[in-house]
Amino acid sequence: MDDDFIDLGRLLRAVLRHKWGILGFAFAITLVSGLFVYSMEPVYSASASIVLESQQANVVNVEEIYTYDTYDYNYSQTQYEILKSRSLAERVVRRLQLHRHPHFAKDESDDSEESPWYAIDLKALLPAREKEPPIQYTQEELDEMAIQNLTGAIAGGLQISPVEYSYVVYLSYESTDPRLAAQIVNAIAEEFIASNLEIRLEGTLQATDWLDERLSILAQNLSASEQALQDFRDREGLVSVEGVTGLGGSELQILSQRLQEAQRARIEAENIKAEVQGLANASIEDLLTIPAVLQHQVIRDIKREQSSAERRVAELGKRYGSRHPKMIAAESDLKQANTDLAQEVRKVVSGISREYEIAQRNEQQLQADWEARKSEMQDFNRTEFRLQELQREVETNRQLYDIFFTRIKSVSETGGFEKPHARIVDRAMVPDWPVKPNKRLSITLAFILGAMLGCGIAVLLDTLDNTIKSPDDVSDKLNTPLLGFIPVQDLDGAGEFKQFWENPQGLYAEAIRTIRTGVVLSSLNNPAKVIVITSTVPGEGKSTTALNLGSAMGQMERTLVIGADLRRPSLAKKCNLEANHNGLSHFVAGTAPLEKCIEHLPSLNLDVMPAGIIPPNPLEMISSSRFIDALAELRDRYDRIVIDSAPVQAVSDALILSSYADAVIYVVKADATPATAVQKGIASILGSNEPLAGVVLNHFNAKRASGYRYGVGYDQYGDYYQAEEKS
């Protein structure tokens, strides 16, 4: 079973089981509460309502003077705390002169009365010492102390109840004097509005003074900043700097581009120079392989003339001979072209070094110009930055001066207008009926709480009660089969009840037959011939159960009941035999024959062997071989042998007898034996591997356990047999 499972049915049955005690406890609590409630002095509650204004005065746009935002949750909470503040309560106390009111004067006189008899003065137990003289207070000091004491009481007694989604707030105060309660609530609402107006008016005056002082300082700051700006212009000789920064930046950008172009030209000239210097002793043809020489404009022109002369010589060579005047003139032109080409190539090569030097000087000049212009721009930027800083300072001071000048004029014009931040909606009326104590509700709650407390006590008692109370407990707590339960019987004047043989059709007889049937059915294949009946402690009814079960079995078979409880024998008395009648101890000891140790009871339909004389050591007797032989002889003569054994918890006799038995019946008295003790007894029997047939729940009160399932079933079962018996 889950340990976290709560058996609600068991809790309900525990409550129903103690229902009369719970009701009695609840009525007692209700009675005490009623006496206390009716002795209390009635308390009256007065209530007023105010509304917080949603907007402040908005005259000539000066709402920023007061930063309260009534739409803000924090603003509402602030007003609630002001309503509950000590300062507001003190204003009410001083206005109404509550420290002189008879109501509070009566409370002080009650407090000054002598202490009750049960109050112990611990200082009186200390050793005597010189007493200090009492402090003498003036009347003003006494009044002030009384005011401070009442201030805390008024502030603590005020109740604030804001209405959700609105600006309405309810104020209430409770007092045994209804008229005083109404006066206090109305005074709190009025002082709340008046104090706010005073604070705001005082704030306006303070703001005006502060603005005047601040405006004077701002005027000085503005004048100083303007003078600093003018001094800087004069010192730097500045007239206007508008557009200068952009123009200087453009010039610097153009110089940067020209510098980059000069650097590229110098690099190209340097490369050509290096290539030419590598061919210093080369021929004209090798020099013409240099791209810079070949692409020179003069060289290109001469190359075209040379090509034209070569074509003319070739054409004339086909027509004329080498001595022809035209041929001679053409060859002369070709030779002159070659000579000019060689001269120009030499000139171009010699001019490459000069071009490199010119490109280098041009680059250096541009670099110097760029650096100089850059330095000038940096100096100018610093001057411009300082100028702008001074201008911003002047502009800021001028704006602040204008703002404060406008503000002080607005405050001066609107200083005499103050709109209340709250207004009273309903004033408090003198209450006619008290609100405390609510006698009907208090008595009802006292009854409910008393009933709940009684139910808790009942559940606690049921939880602490670990006895076997019902047939359900046998399976739940003992994990052992139930052979049957024996109902509690009504006793006569002599303390006796009708046994099985005296009322065969009664409830008790039917319960015994049920147990007999359970024993027979539990051992159909191997019938239990020797049956030992035991219990946990004495007084659980095992001897009576053994005798009645033997009588029930005697109706069908030859049965013998043996009183084997050799320490506290009771079977002889129950059978109306003498206490020293020959019995088991005589038969085992051999001092009497079997016929004299057995007594036949015709009314019970069985034979009985009482315990006989109590031996000095019963455990040794039932453990002896003579007892085993005697039991074997009895087995041959009887169909069933029922042995009344000693309790398990008291001695070990029952364990020894159980080892000889074919079945063991464990008797448990309902609502008497703790479950832990029964568990230990059953565990000792099972630990010895003894044949435990089951448990018999004796003295079961069906009416007391009417909340249990078996109880209800038993009542119906009993009603059926009673009806049959009457018919």
C-alpha cells in the first residue's frame, strides 16, 4: 500500500465513532465563547470617503512645478501612506484636544489601577536599595507625552480602503464612543486636505526664493561666458570662420591627390632609370628594346623616317643599280636617319636620369606643401573647436537664464492659486449600531472551530489507537486470514452470557459455527485433528472460545477439550468442575488413569480434560516425551482435540504446544490488544513454522463500529437470525 495514501473513509469513521464527544466539545467551546463575547464592550465604526483629484491646477502651463502624477500607481500609494502617517494623526490629536477627552482619560485611569493579584513584581524580590527620586514633569511635558501616545493609537486604528479602479478612498475608525469615532474620521479627512495645501503653498514660496537666487547666478554665468567668447575672438583675430574649415579640407584633399600622382611618376622614372643603368654599354638596338626609349615621341618620329627611307631604298634597288643617283640619294637618306636615331637614343637615355631627378624634386616639394597645409589645418581646427565650445557655453547659459526667468514670472503670477489635491465626498455620521463583537458570527465560528478541533482530536485518537478494532484491521494490520468474529454479548446479573449450547440459534452460536466451518475448510485434504487456541495476553477469551468451539465440533465428531494453560487454568471453572479435578498434569505425570482425567459433559456433547494441579515447571511438562505420548494416545481416541493454551506474550508454552498441533487459532480481543503485540505473537508462531489457521476477532462491538463495512454487514446478519429465532 502506498504510504502517501490517505484513507478518507477511515478518517470519516473515526469522526462518526466519536460524534457525541465532538458535539459535546463543540458546545462547550461555543458556551465559553458566548460568555466572553457577551461580556465585551461594543465597538462602533465611523466611515468617511474622499476622492483624490486626477489633475493638478494647470494655469499658464506651470503644471511641472508639482510633479505629482495622479495616474501613477505610486502617487496613490504615497497618499495612502500620508493618510496613515503619524504627522497627520498628531495634527488631529492637537486639533481635537484628544489628550484631554474623557474617553482617553478613562483609559489612562484604567491603566493606572493597581495590578491584579496574580501579577508578580520581580523588583520587589531583589535586595533593597536606595530609591531614586521620581522625575517631576511639567504640565506641558505631560501633555506632550499624552499627545505622542495618542498619536500612535490614532494612526494605528485608522483603516484605509481604496476602491479599485477609482480615486475614491474610504477612511474608517473604530471606538467604543460612536460620536468620537465620527469626529476623528472627519478631522483626518479635513487635516489631510489642509496639510497638503499648506505644504504646496510653502513649496511655492520656497521655489520662488530659490528661483530668484538661481537666476542671479545664471545671469553672472551668462555675462562671464559672453566676455570669454569676445576675448577669445580678439586674441585670435577672428572675424568669421564660416566655410573656412570646408575650404581648407578641399585644398588638403587636392594636395593629397597631386602628391599621390607625383609619387607614381617618381616611381616610374626610378624604374626606367634602373633599367637604363643596367644597359650602359649596350648598342642602339638593345637600347631600343627599352619601352620608355622606344615609346619616346622623338624616337618614334625618327623610327618612322628610318622605315620610310628603308622602303625607298628597297624600291629603288629593284629599278636602278647601286650607282644610280637616285639610289645613292636614298641610301644617303637612310644613313642619315640611322645616325639621327642613334643620336636621339643617346639623348633620350641621358635625359632619363634628369627626368627621375625632376620627378623626385616635384614629389618632395608636394610632400612639404602637404605637411605645411596639414599643420595649418590642425591649428585652425583647434581654434575653431575652442570657439565652438565658448559659443555653446554662451548659448547654454542664455537658455537656462531664459527658462528660469520665464519660470519665476509664472510662479509669481500663479503663487496665490492652490487647488486641493483631494475633496470629501461623504462625511462620517455617528454610527447607530456596533460592528464588534458580531455575536452571532462569533458563536457560529466558535461552534465550527470547536467541531473542527474535536474532529482533529478524534482523528488523532484514532491514529494513536493501534488496537485491532474491526475485521478489516485483521487483514490490513496482521496480514492473516480471518476465521470469524465473535460479537460482544449482553451479560446477565451474574456477569454471564448464553453459551453455544445454551442458545444454539443465537448470534454467538452462529459466530462459533462460522469459526468451525473456517477451520474445517482450511484443512480439507488433511483434517486438523489437534487444534491449539492461544492469544497475545490473558483475558482475550481464548478459553471460552476453545470450550464453545469444542461444543460446536462435538455436534459432528468425537471431540476433547484440553486445558493446557498450566499457569492460570480456567477451563475447570467454566465447566463447573472442582479446581483440583484430575486433568492433564495428572495424566502426563501418571498419577491418575485417563478415565479419571476426562470428564464427559452431555450438555456440551464433548469430553473435557482440565489442567489439573499446577505443576512446578509447566514448560518442562509439555515439552516432555510423556506429554507427546499422552497426546498420541488421545489422537487415537478422538476425532478432534481442542487445546486451550497459555498466551504467547506471557510464556513460551503456546509455541511448544503449536509444534504438536495440526492448526493454531489466534484469538484477538477487539479494541483491547495493540496491533504491534499481536503482530509479534503471530510472527513468533509463523517463525516456528507452525500451522496458523487464522485469527478470531473476539468481543467485537458491531454497534460501536457501525461505520465499518463488517459492522454494517454484521448488524444485518444478526437481525436475520434474531428474526428467525423469534419466529
